[in-house]
Amino acid sequence: NVSTSTSDATGGGGIYCRYNNSQIFNNTIAFNTASKGGGVWVLNQGNIIPTFSNSIIWGNSAGTGSQVYLYPDTSSMAEFSYCDIQDGWTGTGNINADPAFVDTAIGDFHLSLTSPCIDAGDNTVVGLPSEDIEWDARRIDYPGTIDTGNGTAPIVDMGADEVDGLCKGDFDADGDRDGSDLWQLAQEYSQTGCTTCMADINHDNDVDVDDLFRFALYYSRPNCP
């Protein structure tokens, strides 16, 4: 999931956890605002502890606890592992490094190819999904990136998006996705059993509404991939 650029007047601009032991993984929580806990706000006690894994918590703002706020009156706790948290947080595999989003000014929170979050997550997280937020495969080994995460390669990325280095939707290979690529999609749309169709983004040998939806996600992105 992605929680970005939201505002909450009280607490938990990105995620609000109240007396629950949720497992939260492969989230991107960025540039949210709140009075307390711009990214995450936690209220609990005892053994009711939420856990965060493989997530990015960055660029959030608040009067108290810009990234994470633990309600003090109940000695609230949360566990973080293999997360990229601005200003740092204690936990196995956590880092404090600019995630290098593609372009936050236009709301593009994909990871650029130089992101330290690539191949830096934990493969052993229970319930790790097989696909990312755009239905692309998880656990893709990006060449040239040193695996800093946990498990057997390929290592999952931190955050909601998995980097594969492909320029999806750039059918004419000119480095962007624009009108000429849309024209190609229109030419091949509704073809079935097609093993050579460039517009078959999900590689199921059909050019259909699923490919159209994926293309819409990528359309007009200035940086490729």
C-alpha cells in the first residue's frame, strides 16, 4: 500500500494503530502530516504490538514524532525491521537513507534505480505478497545492486513498489510513455493468443483491459523506468 501526501488534524497522517497487533509490510508511508505521528501513530499496551517490515517511512511531518509517534501514557510500543525510516529507528535491518523516489513533486513514489531500498527487505516475512502494488512480481533481483536484505536471492525491495528496471509501456523504446505508445496499444487491443504483441504488458498473450489499466498507471511518467 501507499499512503502519501495526506493530512490528519490529530494523529497518524499515514497509519493510525490503536490497540492492535497488525502486521504491516511493504508499505510506502511518505509526506503525510499530522499534529502527532506524521507517518505512524501507535497507541497500545502490554503485548499488543504492531510490527512493520519492508516499509518506507519518509518525509512525513508533525509537531511531535514526524515519522513515528508512540503514545507515552500507556508505554506504547511498535517493532520495525528492514524498514527505511527517516531519522532512524532501532531494529534489525532498518536503514536511514533517502529512498530516492522518482519524483515526489508529481506524486511519483516509485523507487529510482539508485534507491538503497532495492533488494533490502526481508524475504521471511509471513504473508509476503507475490505481487507489488502494480501487480508486478515481487522479489526481483535488480542487476548491479548489492543484496542488503534478508533471505535467499532474489531479495524483496522495501516499499510498495518492486523495481525491475523495465520501462513498461514504452513500446517504441524511446525512453518515455506517450501518445505513440498509446497508439500501439490501440492497434493491438483485444488481440488474444498473441505471443508477439508489444502491448501485452502482463505477458498473458492477450491485450485487454488489464494491460490498458497497467498502461494508464505508467502513462506520461517522465522518467523511465
